[in-house]
Amino acid sequence: MKILIVDDEAPARDRLRRLLEDAGEHVVAGEAADGQKALAIAANIQPDVVLLDIRMPGIDGIETARHLNKLDRPPVVIFTTAYDEYAIEAFEANAIGYVLKPVRWARLETALAQAARLNSSVLVEIGEQVGGGRQRKHVCAHTHGELKLISINEIAYFIADQKYVCVVYEDGRELIDDSLKALELEFDEQFVRINRGTLVSLRAVDALRKTDDGRTQVMLRDRVDADELFVSRRHVADVKRRLKRG
């Protein structure tokens, strides 16, 4: 199997590489020191397995695993970490590997053998559960075979676009395959639903404007290229309440 090693500590990556090379049964296809680099490499080399640290600066291992599952061919994730306070039981119940540091070959070998038995349907189930409700710091767009991370803090709004959702943010717009409902549940504190097909960032709203025909329009800060965004009648009271609350 092709394996990608991801850990922010070089000695930890070296140890994993030596264990795998000594065993001679798998190919170390790449290494990364953080989640963002890991996603770029994984999209390029399409590893079978990612050995993934959990506590890393920037994008941690939990969020990285969720984004990895957006790949056309998602790899199996085996978490490698020095901390055992995470939901080990939940991971193992879904046949996902979890190896505590210092990593021993016997445990790693067992996890790799387990990984080899996983199929895509299991991976989809794992991807939906990894994170245990933790909120992501980014959403992930899959464009031209690459994964593009978009910071939640840069997003002005999400708007339905046929079977996809369009993310409108500081640098433009991208399509993602998260559902609007799932996004609303995950980012409820930062976004408010203004109509059936649109979630708007509370921090991006400058004001609400009453139009000549009686509709309520959302005016955004610092965006002249935005879609015209209108609040449906059923959502007006909630939008005003959320904006007032701050």
C-alpha cells in the first residue's frame, strides 16, 4: 500500500518511515508536516493510507481527515498521536486505526492490516463521523483534482447551486458538495439562514434594507460583486434577532 505520513514533528515522521521501511511491505509515498500540505500531497499521489497525527498547528488531524474524505478516492486514515483523550472507541467502532506514540510495529501492523480490509462505503461512514461534531475551520472545494481549503472566516455566504453549494468568499467563489442543511447545523453560530437556499455570515452583514417592493435585502460589507440576497418572510424575524444579538 502507498502510505502518506503526516506529523508536525520530524522525529515522529522518521520513526514511522523507518518502521515501514524495515518491514518492507509498504511504500512511503510522501510526508507532510501539516494538514494543508497533507491535503495537497494526497490529492496528487492518492495514497491508500494516511498515518495522521492529531495535534498539529493550523489544521489539526481531525479536520484534515474530514477533508481527505472529499477526495474522489479517499484514503484510509490511521491516527498516530501521543494523546489518548480522544474518542478512541468511536474510531475503532468504525474500523479506523488509532495508534498511540511511541508507535510500535506490532500495533501499526495490525492497524495497516485493518486498513487493507476497508472499502469505500466504510470510508464514507467514517468520514461522516470523524470529528465527533467538532466544527471545522475550513470548508473544502474539490477543483481540478485538487483540494482547496477556504477559511470559514473569509466566507460571506453559502448559496445553493443546483445539486451543489456555492461558497462566496474573499477571493471569489467555489462549489462544494456539503449540503446547506449540514453547513447550517455545523456553523450555526457564525451563519444565519435568510431563505431556503442561502446562509449568510453574520459578520459579513452590513445592514438590512427595505426595497421599494417591500422585500428585505441583505447588504454586505465590502462586496460589490455579491448576488442580490433577500430574506424570505418566514426568516425575517430570526435574521433580525440574530443580527441584534451580535
